Amino acid sequence: MNTFVVVPAHDEATTVGDVVRRARRHAPVIVVDDGSTDGTAQAAALAGADVCRHRRRCGKAEALRTGVAAARARGATHVVTLDADGQHDSDDVPALLAAAAPRTLVVGARLYGDAALPPGRAEAIVVAGFFVNWASGLRLIDTQSGFRVYPLEIFDEVSAHHGGFVFETEVLLAAAGHGWTIREVPVRALPRVAARSRFRPVVDGIAIGAHLAGRSIARGAREVAAAGGEIASVVAGRLARERHAALLETAAPYAGGMTWGSMIALLAVRRAGGRLAWWWRHPRPRRAVAAATAVLGLPLVLPLLVLAALTGLRVPALTALIVALYAQQRLHAEPAPAAMAVGTAWTGS
């Protein structure tokens, strides 16, 4: 495995040098100076990085694309991406590389409640992660982490067209859709040295939210179609014949008697009730209900997220809503008991 570290940077002259020096202990470093005006390129070069420069600011996605291309030209098979502001601990690089495997994207996962994350940011990570997991079927803790190990072959298979911070979410979802394994490794978040994050809570948050909305709607449409298929299966020819045969066999001891018809009706009601109860306990409708309530909670949650991000204050009400509506466990219920009807069709995830 031939690994390079790729660091996108915009006006990070005060921190990029230390980031490069620490990262170089683990792999060669390429810094992509995304139109900086404060000496970022010079600081990175003095610290020992190869520097690629954009004449004007193009955004994080283009900086990452430039860095990946530069690493590929140098013979890399994998790239580790981390931010230039010092929030990622370069000493975690070996742990991420140790988790690398064929067709695997490794993500450094920050834990919810990490005090190093600014107010509102940890909560936003949980909300975004809920909808990423809903849309993709993944079970990830931190879908927004930029601390990752990418095998370069992933970019030959997965297309990502969005810019800015949406790029990383898009790659994650596309990789999952192409059957790649997404593996998380716990990492530490370090307190920021720079005055502010390059992540813009309103602009970048809206962009990521719009992308996730489209993917979530698509997942919702699949769930509606699956529910329709389940309903249709009840009256489908083969399944209906099997069900009728089972009812007749069970009621056979009462054939010829006055209670035969009543017994058939009773058995049919019991089977229908059992199937309805099984269906309601199945994880699919439960996950759909969890997603629907999460969407309904957004008008309350989003203003509080913006308030926390802009003021730097912790908002207790926001924390309570996050726990109640966006806990990942709501999407990962235990499987339902075995079906109580013939010919189960509800088998998807």
C-alpha cells in the first residue's frame, strides 16, 4: 500500500505547518492551497509538504480532487485526507491505515459529546448521520468526518459531482450504493486553533441537507413501493391459493357442520391480525416511522442548530431533541419474529 496524506487548505497559515510536520511521520504529504492569501502555501512547503495551488478559491471538493490526482501521479494507491485547521490528530493515521482493506472506505469517527467540537456541530453531525443512514442502510456514527482513507480505485468507480462539503457525503453514499464497505475507526477531535471553521453552518448545511433530502425521498419512495408490494402479495394468485389451502386444511375437522363457515372466517381474521401485527413489528415500517418523525422535527431542530453555531452556545433543548428524534438506534431495531402468514414478501432492509 503506497499512501499519501492529502490536506486541503484555505488561509490556514497558522496551523498547516504543524499539521504537515505531524502527518509526515506517517506518509508523504500533499497540501492543496485553495486560493489562500495568507502564506498557507509557504508554511506548508517549509514544513515539508508538496504543494499544489489553486489561483482562486474553488472549494473543498475541488481541492480534494486536485490532491487525489496529484497523489495518483506520484504512484499512490491510497490517500488519507485530513483538514488543515488542526482538528484531526495525525497520530490517528496509523489506526485508520490498519483498518484499510480491499473495497473499503475508512472513516475516522468522532464521538457525539466530544467537547472539542463546537456547539451545534456535534448535533448537526448526528442529524446528518441519521439521514445518511436512513438513505443508505448504513450504520455509521460520523458521516461528516473528513478524516478518511480512500483507496484511489474508489474514484474510478464512484462519481461525485457536487462541490464544497457535499462531496464527502456524496462519495460516502455512492460508495455504499456500489457495494463498498464503510468502516469506522474512533478518532479524537482536537480543539481548533484557527478562529473559525471553514464549514459554514447555513450555506454548507443547506447544501448537504438538500443532497440528503433527495436521497431520503428516494429511500421513502422505495419503502412506499415495498409496502405496496406487501399489500399486493396478500391477494396475489399463488399466495392467495396457498393461504386458502391452509385455511381449508385447518378447518377440515369442521367440514359439513354448521360452524364450518364461521371457523373459516375466524381463522381468516386471526391470520390477517397476525400478519398485521408481524408487519408492524418488522424493522422496515418502524424505520420508516422513525424517519418520518425525524423529518417532522426538522422545523424545530434546524433553527436551534443555526443558533448554536452562530452564537457558540450550548442549547439544552437542542440536545434533548437530538436524543429523542435522531438517535441512530431508531433505525436499527431488532428483526421481527418469523412471519405468521404464508409467502412473506417483506424481506428488504
